[in-house]
Amino acid sequence: MMNKHTVRQSRIRPFYSSIIAFLAALIAAVFLIVISAENPLPALQSFFIQPWTSRWFLGNMLDQSALFLTAGLGIVISFRGGTFNLGGEGQIYAGGLAASAVLLSLKQVPGSLALILACIAAVCVGALFGAISGWLKKRGASELITSFLLSAGIIPIVDYCIIGPLRDTSGNLQATKSFAADRILPYILPPSRLSISLVIALVLVLLAHCVINSTQAGYRFRIAGAAPAFARYGGINAESYWIPSMLFSGAFQGLTGFFAAAGTYGICHRGFSNGLGWNAVTVALIASNKPLALIPAALLYAWLCAGSDAALLSSGIELDTASFIQALILILVTARFGGKGLSSFIRKQKTKKGKADD
């Protein structure tokens, strides 16, 4: 039987791996900047300091972290429920489009009510696509494949809607009309784009932590996802949590689309979700799928992305360091997951398939 020290170490160990992965990515980013920039010192100064130097940079970085928090929470919920949602890109994009359609069409509705209805529309659209993948999983299809393929199919449809029926023909952008001032989430650190989405995201993360770790329903949810065989032995039907976990995961992705459209941009432009879904996966992996750990993970990752962009702009670096950082973190953290997380997850899927074939 494990003593308290062993249990504590088993809980802390995943965070060590995440910290190592993050530090390795940071070192790699510095190395890339040094070898790529003509003047490395100013570029490094921009990388480390510029995101913190003004309300504009700080607010935009915090706004980015709010999007990472919300989408990352969706990934955490899916994984804790025994599934894995790879359709974040399309779900975020579709959620943003649904929210935009509501904000632009309901012109006679008060702005605050229009925002609420737009949020509901975005959440429902994301939840629908997530639930479809969960439903298909119960019928033998891998949710990794179905969620990814659904996302890949959604994106061109949303593109068509943005550059077609909903496009603002008075401008040159491939985007909808800008939303009226009363149909944009209130900003809390002007002139940056930081809105109340950060406050909402923090509340949702704390709520998810309490529900997952401090309630009977959360315990059943965790057990069903972490140990399906043990759950069945205890009378818990693990498969019954597949659809809810994917549904709530998709709902948070849709909510992220609402935050991006109605908060970050105040408009729905083509490709606004590019990379956001995969960034959410990265943040969730850094956080070791712990809701509370998403807060520092999202902030640090947003700082890495903002610093990389600042170094790129200040020194003319042609290499996309932010994408390289994302790839490196995914590789390093997934390597840690491979031993205890993803590999065991994949083995479970193969075992279930083998039993079904028998």
C-alpha cells in the first residue's frame, strides 16, 4: 500500500515533466532567436520584457490566456471523462460564426441580451459537434478521428459563410461587419483587447475544479475516465460518460469562439481560430489535465507566444518561433504522457475493440 509521501509524489511528478518541457521550449526559443536575429540582444529583450511593458501588451497577452484557458478546459474535461477531443479548431470556428450570426441578425434586441443569446448559440453549436463524436464513439468509432474529421469538414463551411453570405461587402477584409459597441464584451484594460472573458474563464476553471474533485458526480466522472474497468466493478457505466464529456468539451470550445469573436476581435474574420484548438491541447498537456494548473499553463504559454511575436516584429525574424515552441512542447509533454497517459489510453481503445471483435 502506498504511503502519503508516495501518493503526494505521484501527484506532483507530472508537473515536473511539464515544467521541464516548458523550460526546454523556452531555451529552444532563445536559441532560435539568437541564431536567427541580426541583433539578438534587442530581440531577446522584446521576447522577455515587451509583453509586460504596457497595458496594451499585457492586456492582449491576458486576453490570449483567457482563450487558452477556456479551450484548454474543454480538452481537460474530455480527457478526464475518458475521451479526447481533437476537433477544437472547427468547434471554436463554428461557435464564433454562430455567435456572430446572432449578434448581426438580432438588431432589435438589446445588446446585453444579444450577447447572452450569442453565447448560448456558440455553446450549443460546439456542444453539438462534440456530442456527435461522443455518440459515434459509443458505436465503435474513435473520437480522435471523428472529432478531427468533423473539424476539418466544418472549417471550409464556416469559411464560405464568412466570405459569402455574411461578408461585409463595404470593406476589403474577408470578415463580417463589425459588431455594434453594445454587442461587444466589456473591456477591462483598455486600450488592449482584454475583456471580461478572462474573469468568466477563471470562474469556470474554479467551478470545474470543485465539481471534478469535490462532488460525487465529479468522482464518478473521474473514475469512469481514468479506470473504466474499476468503474464498472463499482457499478459505474464508464461508457455513459463519453457523450457528456465530449459534449461539454465542445461546449467550451464553442464558448471560446464566442469570446474570440465578441471580445478579442469584435468581428468574425476568416481563419480567426487558426491554431487556437491545438494551442488548447498544448496548454492542457502542460497542465497535466488539472483544471487549476490551466491558469499558470495558459498564462505562461500566452507569454511565450506574445514574446515570440514581439521578437519577430522587432528584429524581422522570418522563422515562426511560436509554432516551433508549440511543436516542441507537444513532443516533450506527449513523450511524458506516452508512458502513462496517451499510450495507456490507446491500449484501452485497442483492448475494447478486441473484446468487441471477439
